[in-house]
Amino acid sequence: MASNDKPAAPGADSFDVIVIGGGPAGYPAAIRAAQNQLRVACIDEWKNKDGSATFGGTCLNAGCIPSKALLESTELYHRAREEFSIHGIGVGTLSLDLAQMQKRKAGIVKGMTTGILALFKSAGVTALQGHGKLLPGRRVQFTAHDGTRRELSARHVVLASGSTPIELRSAPFKAPHIVDSWGALEIDAVPKRLGVIGAGVIGLELGSVWRRLGSEVTVLEALPDFLPMADQQLAKEAQRHFRKQGLDVRLGARVTGANVTGGAVEVVYTDAKGEQRLTVDRLVVAVGRRPYTQDLLEAGTGVELDERGFIKVDHSCRTGVENVWAVGDCVRGPMLAHKGKDEGVMVSDLIAGRYGEVNYKVIPAVIYTAPEIAWVGQTEEQVKASGRDYKTGVFPFLASGRARAMEQAAGFAKIVAARDDDEILGVHIIGPLAGELIAEAVLAMEYSASSEDLQRTIHAHPTLAEAVHEAALNADKRAIDSINR
Ligand code: FAD
Ligand code: AMP
């Protein structure tokens, strides 16, 4: 415990730590604070479309978990249709029960969100469902969902209010026709024509879900490049596969208008050839998210927002106000659940006087499409621009016995390492379970491993993980199971 801090006096309304927001940044902060023997309350105002209140934030209720549930179901459906016959399996007439698929998804979300309450109970976190507002002096106004209000006080307050979808002025939400990502996860009949604005991570995942179920999917992306934040060798491979799957991704296409007429959506966009029109049955707006801080801060708290609305914090998630911290999507950095979790845990360890740090250079990114895409560290383009001499190693899943046995031999694993000291600078994977495979690279980079360290690590055979091993070997042109180029 920090020396200037005294434990909170026991009392219903005073805590050592109050966390505002119970998403993947806030709830881990609360649990870790409780593990550190602090008196903790976590406030969350989330309400589902049926009016039920749950913890878990965007991630569990409307983001990571429901999207992965639908990606899994639809991929199974797609594979049953396209691949089972290759395995010699006949399934007769394949049918789709979308209501059951959605029910399964809802069951997973319910299980995970009620799980948080169980975790809180076991750790001793006080769960408060309603709105939290920071007042000056580390006091917090709590308004329960039934409207009752009380004032709480804390030695430390952690703001974890998350983010919300960006709405386009040119295509305002108009359910059920023009929807955000949450709405796209709730569609109850497969649309014949689906438009998606934005070819970012969320747009590609949602587009894939509905494409696999038979929608004609058109993705409109304003930027001229596909996945500009990814390694470009990987982005090109991904674009090729998405095209083959029938995802019509139109680059350099900026949406300027969308109108609902006669049950359809008329979308207007401009590209290099001028103004274009597209008619779809449903339009998903997936143009990114913005920090959410509505009614979070009373005037005079001293907590500042930057020009884009993020709560200003330093490297350790301290706001400028003593003992007020902020973590997750409401602060700078990638809007990822695991980044928020790491920050939440770090802050609660720092509050308790323990060591805590987030290694922002080693945060993995995953796109849960098929093939799956994952990376960590720098792209080849970034390393080249930095001027550092480097080498690359690539291993195609076509040469992986396990990938071929799985009938999923598309894609590759790629490593970028420094030529001088062999440090691993980035790992980029497109292929089966890339999101799982990247964990090895994250661990290696966390420990500042060299590509030789990976080369000298034994990998079970036949596994997908061998692809990472062989990519490292290929960086020195010593791969065994693929031609060294
Ligand atoms: P949130 O999850 O947004 O939680 C904030 C919580 O705070 C909410 O419950 C909100 O109701 C509550 N709150 C806000 N203000 C107040 C207040 N004043 N009082 C009380 N409560 C308040 N990330 C990944 O890492 N992997 C993925 O696969 C992934 N998939 C995604 C798919 C989709 C469709 C979407 C939309 C997002 C996805 N994300 C994914 C991003 C991920 O969901 C976010 O990065 C993550 O949820 C951020 O966590 P957070 O705790 O900062 O905020
Ligand atoms: P992300 O921020 O990764 O979720 O991606 C959102 C994507 O939406 C970005 O690639 C933006 O370029 C794209 N985008 C934003 N506004 C528009 C628009 N008006 N028309 C088409 N694409 C857009």
C-alpha cells in the first residue's frame, strides 16, 4: 500500500478503491484490488436490449464474446457446406436455424456476464449497478437503476468507462436498417444484401459472419489501402482470401449518404470514378469507436480530456489528479480488451504499492476471420522505416502437416528480426488459429527473445505452432520443412 494511503474506514459508502465501469478494463481492476486486500466497489450502468443489467461492458455483452460466438457458428456452417465432403462426410441437406444460433450466443453471453458477479462475490468486490459520476475530492455519486442516489468516497478512483460506436453524420443509425456493431450481432434473418461501412477489424468480422450465412456483402472503406495497420504481406494475403470468399471490399469508397426507402437502404459513396450508389437490405456502420465519458466527470474534478475525448493519462494510467486513474478504451492506445485488462491490473497493483507495468510495445492484435489474422510488434514496413537492418522468415501453412490435416492450409507465419542482435521485432500470422499461435510470439518478445531462441525451442509435431518455429528458422534460411528463399 502506498505510504500516504490509509485503509478506508469500514462503512457502507467508503472504499479504498471505486472502479467506474465493469468492462474488461474495470472488472479486472476491481478483482485485483480486492486480491490486494483493498475494499473495492465496481459501478456499472450497462443495460441490455431487454433491459437487464449486467457487468462485462462492451466486450462481454456486445463485442468480443458475442461476435466470436457467431464467428464460430457461422464458420462451422460454412465448413459443413464447403469442406465436409472433402473429408468424405455427407450431411444430407444442410439447414440453418439462425434463431438457435442467436440463442446459443445469448447463452454464452449470459454465462460469462453472470460469471463476473460470481467472481466479484468470491473476491469480495461490492457490485453496484447504476451510474457513477466522479465529483471533486474523490467522491463518487452513485445513481442506482431505480433512481436512488448516494454519495460514496474512495482513496482511489479508477475510471474505466470504455467506448461507444462512432455514428456517421452521413449514415445515422436507424434500426433495424442502419445499425452499429451491436445491432449487426442481433440481426434475426439473413439479409440478402448487407452493406458494411469500414473495413477495420469489426467490419471484417461482422461482414464474414453474414457472408458465411449467404448474404451478399459489400464493404465500403474510405482508405485506399486494405488493413493499413497490418504487415502488408499479410494484408495482401488476407485481401486475396476475402475476395475468394465473395466479400466485396471496395477501397477508396467514402460513404456520403444513406437513406432508408421502401425497406432498403440506398447508400451513396464516392470513389475515384465519382459518385456511386449501392442498395442493401441492412447497413452496418463499423467506422470505429470513440471514448465514452458522458456524465462521468462533474465540473471541477481536474480530470482532463484530450482533443479526441480520451481521458488524459501518463504511462502508468495516472490522470493529472492525485489517486484518480483511468484505463481501457477511454484512454489512449489500442481499443482492445486485453490492453484494458492489463492496465486495470497494473493500476490496482500500483495502488497497493506493488510493481505494475504495461508493455505497450508487445500488445497482440487478432482478427477472428478465416483465415485468422494475428500479429505482435512491428510490421516489416515499420522496421524498414526505422532504418534498422532486419531479416524476415516466412513459413507457409501449406507445408504444415497439421494445417493440411485440418484442411486449413491457407496463409503463413512470418517473423521480422533484427540483423545485428537477432531480436524478434514482429511476428505476423495469417492462418488457422493464428490468435492462439501469436501467444508464443508475445511471450518470446516479452522476454526479449532472439529468433535463435525460438529456433532452439522444441515444438511438438505435428502442430500449427511448428509454423512459428519454422518461420524463425527461415529467417536464417535454415528451415527444414519448407524451401528457404
Ligand atoms: P467497455 O467494455 O466499453 O466497458 C465500459 C463499461 O463502463 C460499460 O459497461 C459501460 O456501461 C460502463 N460505464 C461507462 N460509463 C459509466 C458510468 N458513468 N457509470 C457506470 N458505468 C459506466 N477487443 C478485443 O480485444 N478482442 C476482440 O475480439 C474484440 N472484438 C470486438 C468486437 C466488437 C463487435 C466490438 C464492438 C468490440 C470488440 N473488441 C474486441 C473491443 C473491446 O470490446 C473493447 O476494447 C473493450 O470492451 C474495452 O473495455 P473497457 O472496459 O475499456 O470498456
Ligand atoms: P476501425 O477503426 O479499425 O474499426 O476501422 C474503421 C474503418 O472505417 C477505418 O478504416 C476508416 O477508414 C473507415 N471509415 C471511416 N469513415 C468512413 C466512411 N465515411 N466511408 C467509408 N469508410 C469509412
